[in-house]
Amino acid sequence: MRYRQIVASALLLSATMLGGCHSAKSLVPPNLRGPEDSRSSLDQAKQALQQATPCCSTFADLSFQNTLPWKPKKFELGPGSLVASINGDRSYFLSFSLPREATLPYRIAFKAALNGRWLRASYLFAPTVVILDDAFQPISSQDVGLCEHMGWTDESTGAFGSVEVTDKRARYLVLYSSAKQQSGSTYWEQSPAAFSAEAPVKMAATGTFKVPHGPDGTVWLGMMDKTYQGAVDNAICAKAPQGDGVLNTLRDVIPLPTIGDSSKSDTSKAPSGGNAASNGATPAAGGAAKD
């Protein structure tokens, strides 16, 4: 009887192992798993957007009941969010009335968070901002450029951007992502704490690449505050130009004396007035007086 139980247990264990091979990945800790394919998740996000039914095709159709937050606020854009077809571009969107109390000019801050667990398998929602007048007619439209900033807190870390409102006719704001934005990318510097794509457990100390833009994600927007001001002003937007090196820069700023320079050598060897008399180099005037 006991022998039959052992055999049955062994068969059950074998079947479980064979049937569970496909789920073995779930047993590996998340920080040790290899990065997933960013193209598949991005393609799925694009497909979900294309399958959604747009609610609006003109700015006048949008709702502007919500006022733009007085400080950047978090919003989730993706499946379940409203979709508009603006200028032929299908996109998730947000719409706000602008605060009448704000003094012109003022800045509006934006931040996009990486959408994905792995840096190299992530993408960003890149915003397009349209400012409207009282008649819901566009005053300006701008694809917001995003720049990376790695701060000490989550609030000051991400891809930042801003727009300035200067026109007194500005009454409403629409945020969406144009086709140009969705096909673009944002420059990103790899942090020392990022995992390399070659081996999940190998740290990549340096490196730069571009994070693709996608149709959905997490965004913050609102009136510019001190934290976002510092992040926007100090963010990295592109790779720094290659320099000539520290030594060459120092030579340009602080010229070094040339070996064998006769003028400098003669100057350095010229005796002072006090030593001239002691060495017998008496001025002519002094010699005449002595006679």
C-alpha cells in the first residue's frame, strides 16, 4: 500500500513539473528576471488604442468642467480613458479650463513616468498641448519636449517638460499625444543602478539610449511649482557635446609658462634695487657723486 502511495506521489510530482514549466518564470524574483520585449507591450498598447471608440472629434465636444490643478497632479491614461480623434490623430486625452486668477505669463509643468518594469523595456506618454480661447478655437499647439531628471525623490524623477501661457485669450487646455509624438523618443542616460539588457544581474554603470513614446502611461500636469521648476531647469535633454579633455581645457584657461622663454628668464633673474648696490652694480649717478 505504501509503495503505491510513493509511486502515485512521484507521478503527480512529475506531471506537476512538466505542466508547470511554462510558469517557472513566475518563481524567479522580479529583480532577477530578464527584461521583457518592449516592442510587444508597446504594440499591444497601440492596438488597444486603435480598438477604442473615439468620443469626440472637435475641441468643442470636449468637457472642460475640471480646472487645471494649482500644482502638478497625477493622471492615468490608457484603456478605460476617453479617446479623441484630433486632427486625424487618435489619442487618450485630458481637458481643463485654465485658472482665471493666474497672472500672465505663467508656466504649466508636465512629467511622464516610465511605463514598464525595466528601463530598456519601457516607453513614455509624450504630451501635445493645445491652448484654446473662449470659442474653443486653438491659440497655440505644441508637442512638449521631454527631458530626463533623476532627483532625490519620486516627485523630482521622470521625464519633464513645460509650456508657457502668455496670451490673455487663453481659456482652456487640451492634452493629448499627436502622431508625431507617439512615433518619437526621449533621450535617456542610464543610471548606475540600472540592469543591463545582456544579463539581468549585471549592473550597467554607463550608457545612453532613447526611450520610445507610446499612446498611454502616467502623466502629471498642473501649474509649475518649486520642485518641478528645479527638475525642468536641470533636466538632461540631449547628450553633452564631446570636450577636448580636462588638461586641454586647463591649458586654454590657464596658459602654462614655456620652458626656455628668454623674456621670462631675464625677468626672473633681474636683481632688485637693494641687491644691485651690494653686487657692485652702482648706478652712474651714484658714481658721479662719489667722485
